[in-house]
Amino acid sequence: MDLDFFLEILGIRSTSGTEAALAGFLAENLQGPGCEVHRHDVGDGTSNLLFDWSGTGAPPFVFCTHMDTVPPYIRPKVVCVKEGDTLPGGAVAATDDTMVMGRGSCDAKGQLISMYEACRTLAREGYSDFGLLLLSGEETGSKGAKAYTRDCPGGDFVLVGEPTDNCLVSECKGTKAFTITLPGKPCHSGYPEKGVSAVERFVEFMNLLKIADFPKDRVLGDTTWNVGMLKSGNPRNILSPEITFDIYFRTTFATDDLVHNKLLGICGAGAVIRAFGGDSPMCFFSGVEGIPVKTASFGSDAPHLAGFRRKAVCGPGSILTAHTPDEHVLLSDLEKAVEQDIAIYKEATGKKRLA
């Protein structure tokens, strides 16, 4: 693993919408013998990159991850750890190791560097029916994946790199996103009985949501949600005339079709519910001897890569530190990911695995 090259990639800021500099750098520096580089415009000023060893422009097996990261940018740094050290997030180092911290270290530039190393190894072994697809805009609605599906052919198999603790994901939750507006009736706050506070309606909504009867899924467990972009512009001496917020659900096989109707039932009179985006829970390819399996509660580009017949999700690092100031990945986990990526490729394509 070329640690200096990895740090150079981490040093290039690529918050969603600003991936152009990183894409340009990678297009120049990830090329190798037998590899063709294709750039695909997303339509928002960013682009996807396909590194193709097959020479067809549509390799049947594709390693895939994303170039964008969440804000804020955090500069990379290298930390030496000793066996038994407690790592950020609470895990314990199994052996002496090197920890790389910084934005994108596991989500998802760690995926990028390990997949690239896997491709280089496969090329040296004489394989050529594969490619490496790097997408823009995963963190803001999988814009790059949707554009690739719109404009480009798919293939037989796509392995999507996300921080899964180097476990293959067997099933993952779906997502459903809504913007909700709850109306009130403004009045002087000294006489609240003369109006209706939209803020109080929001509190009532949240209380009803907490006791909503979402069935527990036998595989994916509970349905969860998070509220953001909460806005009520009223002064403190006027009851809120309106409150608007986004709500984002992580759905299961048991609840994916229920969420919208549940919202209709608890929002009350006059509420406006606007659905935008989301995908359904999925099952993935997970049958590779020696690679552990688990479910996941986070989304990825996988549901939006509709042109691929089979899909898998796997990669180094932990989702529990991704998107946090403690984001990191161990060098040993990157090296393990290279071996596992090769094993997944050989299992999925029916080729002899490495000894």
C-alpha cells in the first residue's frame, strides 16, 4: 500500500460539489498498463471516472466507490498505534499498526485506494475483465450513480466500497426523505389561546411519531428517522405561523411501503408533505468464504446502479466514525480490503481465487 499516495489523495479537498480537482488528479495518476480512462459528465459541473482494463468501455465486473466527502474538510494525519491501544470509536488495536485519520480516510478514499490496489494486482496477474468506477455526489443523493445509470452501460457485477469493517453486507435498509410543513395561527404570545403554535404542532408530531406502530423487521430490525433543516421564522413574541422540516427515514423490508401513510396519519389538518428521493431495502451478494457478513443501516450508491445484475457492498473502516471528526482507517484494514476485493472478484466471476 502506497501510504504517501493515499495521503496525497486525502490532501485534495473534495466536499460534494467540489470533486473536480480530485477527479483531475486521479485521471492523471491512476492510469496504468492496459487501462483506459473514461470521463462522464454528471451534469452539475462534476464528473465520474471509469478506469477500464477490459478495453470495452463497459467492463463486466466493476469496483466502485465515490470521490466526494461530507464537510468539513479535515486534514489527514498519520498516527502510530500499539497493540491494545483504544482507537477512536472504541475499538482496540489487535496489533501494532498505522492509523490514517482525516476526512475521507474511510468514507470513501480508503475504499478508492484499496480498490485501485486490487485492480493493479489483478492486472499484474493477467486479468482484464474489470474496471474501477469513481462516482461524484454520493453524499448528496447519489448524483453520479444516477448519471452513470442514465448514460452508460452497466455490467454483470458491481462491488461498492463503503466502510463496513471489511464485512460483506447481506441486507441494507432503505431510505425515504420528506419535507413537511405544519401550519399554525399566529397571535401575540401574551394571549396564546388566540392562536395555534406551529412549534407546538411539531412537538405533538414528534411525540406521535415516537409511538407510531412500525413493525420490527426480522432481518433489519427497527425503522429509524432523523429530523433536520428545522425552520420557524417567528419572533419570540408571536406564535409560530408555520414550521418546516426535513425528515429522513431508514426503512426495512417490513416498513418501506408504510412510511408515507403513517406520516399522513399523524401530521394533522393542513400539513403539506413532500416526498423527495429514497430507495428501498436491498439484499446483496455475500457468499464469499472467509469474509464475514452483516446487515447495514446506511445507504450507498448501490441501489442507483441499476444497470448491474448483481451487487455487493464491502470495505475497510467503520461507519461509526465516518462523517465524524474521528474518521480513520487502519493500514492493516486497507491491506486486508485489497485481498478481499480480489477474492470477491474471483468468486463472483468464477475464476480461481488467490492461494
